[in-house]
Amino acid sequence: MARKPRNGPASDPELLILSSLASGPKHGYAIMTDIETFADVSLGAGTLYTAISRLVDKKLIAPQTSAGRQRPYALTAQGARSLAEQLHDMRRVAAIALRRLRPA
Amino acid sequence: MRYHDSIVRSLLRLYPAAWRREYGPELADLLSHRPLGFGVVINVAWNAARQRVRDAEPAVRLGGVVMLIILTGVIWNIAAPGFGGRGVAAVIQDSSKTLPTIVVTALASDLYVLTLIACGCWTHLRRGASVQQCGIAAVRLGAIAGVPVMIVGVLMLVGIVDLRVVGPGESATGGLGLTFTYYTTRAHTPSVLAVLTAPLFRLPESWIWGMVGGQIGRAIRRRRHEAYAPN
């Protein structure tokens, strides 16, 4: 059963793919199931491969050689830096917002 | 299973050929291991359309936008000539020159000239195209943009659409069947050939404006190189 994607920065397909690949190289199907597990977001096959091709163009991920039809993708050094920057920014904004939400 | 495979193949054909060569086998493999529901088909088709827009040349993208504006005017002109006929629906108008006798309103505007310059500039910056190629890109833009008017011309030629000439103070309502209304201030009836060829007369000028855009693109690129060059 496909789950409806939630809105917000944490459901951005590119961020989710980079986060999934942070634990090591994966092929498309493994990325999709991993994202469903850790983020509770179901990416459509078209959305997944559109985001993958965009990340490859930006040199944030790179395809690995494989004998099968599914190629694994791995984070590049630039991709790891970009992911870390995005997550730090999100953590900073989240910390400020949560502090402001706390009753005085 | 064969039905499933044929749908997957059809969906993959929606993507640009270069993208399909690179990612097609993987996407096909992924789709073949999941049920093909309506949502999946829509998702893949929508992303294929996005990819096509992303991969399209600037001339095709900008030409498509101008074509849609003209097409809206053509549909409005035929469907509801009585409403604001001298605005968007006035697709063609009198020319101030001897030849052509009529011009496509949208293609005669200053905004269109800026679009042609932008097309030339964008083509150079994106592909590093020569100034001549930027001019050709602008001509391609003009050819795409003029398609709705040329279709109207063909439909007039084969007798599917009639031409109605409306002068100052006259009403554009009435008449049976498909009628294309031409608003004139000179009580002049254009020939079918004039309608059919009206967008083509703008193409040589498009070439010049595209080259101007290409030159601007070259200047921008040179500036960028100078800004990033080591001292």
C-alpha cells in the first residue's frame, strides 16, 4: 500500500535519496524501500529516477558498475558535503523553531 | 504479463531518448517488479513530461510558450468572438507595410522581440552555440510559435473554417459553423495565403534578433570568464 508523501523539507526526494545513500551504495529499488522504512515516504518510480538523474547531473551521486539491470548509486564527496550542509541547516532552523514553540 | 510489459515499454517511450538510454533499463526493471496502478502510470508519465521540458532546447521551450498564447487567442477567436475580440483573440491584424498585408499580433510585439533575444542568449549560454546557431534557434522559435495561425490558414484552405472580416464599430457575433474573425481598421479582407504565410514573414527578423541575443550571451560568458580568471 503506497503511503501519501508528506509535505515539508524532509520529504524532498533529492534529500531523501542522499540520506538513503549515506549508509552505502544502493540500487533504485533498495533506495525506494529504504526511504519507505526510515522516512515513511513512498516515492513514485518516476519521481525516484527523475531525482536520481538530477543528482547524477549535479555530481552529488555516481552510478557504480554492475552486471545486473539495476546499477547501484553511491554518494560522491561533493554529495556527502551537500547532504551534511543541508542537514545542519535543517537542524539549526528546527532547534530555533522548537525553542520558540516552548511555552515561556 | 505481456500486457504489463507493453505498458512499461509505452511509458518508457515518453522519456527523451538520451535519458531512456541511461536510466530506461533500471526504471523498466523497477516497474516490472511492482503493480502498475493508475497512480504509478500518472507518476511516470508526469515525470517523463518534466524530463522532456528539462531536456528541450530553449527555442522549443520558449516557442511552446508563445505558441500556447497564440493558440489560446485562436480558440477564443473562434469560440467566443464577441468577447474582447480586439484583445487576445485578435490573432492577426493589419500590417503597416505593403508586404505582408497582415501580421500575427503576438509576433509583432516588443515582448516577442525580447523573447527572441532571450532565446539567442540562452542558447549560447546553455550550449556554447555560435552566433549563427543562436539566430537559427530564434527562427525555430518563430516557426513553432506560428503553427496555430498556419493551421487556421490550412483549415480555411480546405473550407473547414470561414473568415469573417469585422470593421470598426461592427459586431463579431452571428454566423454558423467555425468562423475565424479578422478585426480590421481598413476594411481589408486578407487572402487565405496571407493568413497561411503571416508567421513566415517574421522569420528573417527572428534570425537577426536571435543573433543579437547570441552576441549578448557571448558578452555575458566573457564577463564570467574574466570574473573567475586567476590574476
